[in-house]
Amino acid sequence: VKGMMAVAMFAVALSAMAIHPSPRHFALRSAMSPSFVRMRGGGTDRVYAAGEAKGGDPIEPSTTALVMIEYQNEFTTEGGKLHPAVKPIMDATNMLAKSAEVADAVRAAGAKVIHSPITFEEDMRDNPNPRLGILAGVNNDKLFVKGTWNAAICDAVQPKAGDLFIEGKKGLDAFPGTNLEDLLVQNGIKTVVLSGFLTNCCVESTMRTAYEKGFNVVTLTDCTATTSEEGQKAATEGTYGMFSRPMTKDEFLAEISK
């Protein structure tokens, strides 16, 4: 019951956290990306300036990264605290098998696979907002505890040689407080492809930030899952189209293999 309450809180709150890069972090990105520009007025960091934004560009494998968000046993596998809540949508879309197929195709095409797990200390002292919304549910039910089976990446999408890993994800959006932007810039990524959990929470939060930063953003509608059919539909048929190019697994594979 507690797990169901926690995941319900995940599905309701859709928000992104503020980004406050350190001077070292800012200098690194500035040096590596000539088109990087600091947009102080809007409170966001653009990787690609307005005239160089990549949205709508063709998908080229060499400049594409698949970001796989929270394919962890807590969500994906029987025994995970949140699995019962997402299982109906997972089964309806067959998203786990499709995600594994996409990952293999991306690697074969020469694009990058980036794994984005979320983990917390057992006492939740690193939870950035432990008394409000989704993260209160994480705190109260001790979800995604570092070093446990629950927090491990599931067997179906185990990392392979050459894959990259996001470090430091504690909130919904995969950018704040992590090395995601550095990974994208260092690898010359222009197109960010998103999949995972939850459709209308961490995937959507990351999608919105990637869009604001000027990336070409693709979301794989049948490689995501959330807690209800209504939530899945509202995101994949609604908000996704505002901040990305929604595609099915088959549509994306056809394009990346051209």
C-alpha cells in the first residue's frame, strides 16, 4: 500500500528542479561547446544558442544518445516496491522488451546509450526535497536505496561495453546535480532520445530541460510507463509534442537505420 501511495505521488507531481552549476562545471562546458551561452535572464543554461538549436535536425547516429531513465528493479521487476503500480502500462506497451531492442539498435548504429538511475542513501539524507510531493514518497518508503537490489538496473537492459552512466541523480529531472550535460557535450550529442519511468514525471522533466537547452529531443512513446492509462495518454499524446518529437520504437528504429 505504501508503495502504491508513493508511486501515486510520482504520477501527480510534474516539476523540474533549478539548475545551479558550479564555476568549474560552467567553465568545462564553455570550453567544450563554442555555441554554449549563459542565458541569465531565463535562469537556464543553453547548450546551443538560439541560432544553433538542434531541434528538428535529422537524427544522425554519431550525434545521438539514448537516455534510459530509471530502468531499475524498483519499477521494472516483481518485488520492486513500485512495480505493481506501473506493471499494467508496462504490459500494455511491452515497453521493457522494446527498450532493450532500441538500446541494442542504438549501439549497433554507433549512437550512445546513457543509463540514468536514481539512488539515495538509506537514511535519505541526500533526498533534495524529502517532505514534499514525489520525493516525500521516496523518503517515507525508502525507495531506490543505494546498493540494494531495488536500485539495481534490471536484467532486461543491463549496461554493455561503451555505455555511459549518469551520476548524482536525486531528483526528477536528469540534468540538475548530475554529469548528464557534460556527457552530452563531451560526446558531441545533438539528439537526445528519452525512454523509461515515469512517462509523466522523470522522463517529461528531463525532456523539457533538454528542449530548453537546444537539443533535438525525441521521446519514445511505447518505451515509457507510468501509473495509469490516463497519465500515459496525457503525456505521450499531449505534452510530449510540445517539447519533443514523439516517436514509437518502430518509427525511431526506421529513422536511425537510414
